[in-house]
Amino acid sequence: MKNEKYFFCYSGKLAYFLIEVKGLKYITKAKRYQDDIVFTLFEKDEQLKKALDEYDKLK
């Protein structure tokens, strides 16, 4: 799996914004086996980029 095609989101607040507010679909939610940190995996596309830019402006 190439990381440049995917966005690993480790922030629960950001994942909520992307999924619930912006309506984006995610590939999976999982835990890293090294340390049990939860992440949400998104495919990178223009819609995700716009949502991330919007989120950054809200912070």
C-alpha cells in the first residue's frame, strides 16, 4: 500500500469532521498493531483535499 495514495487520519475530531460534516467515505478504521492507536484511512482525492483545507481554516 503506497502512502501517497492514502491519508491516515489519527485525529478523532478530524475524522468526525470528514465523515459526519463533509460526508466523505473512508476505507477502514483500524488500530496500529505497534501501539493500538486508532486511525481512519481515506483515499486521497480532490474532495478530501478541499475538506482538509476547510478544516485547517476552522482551527
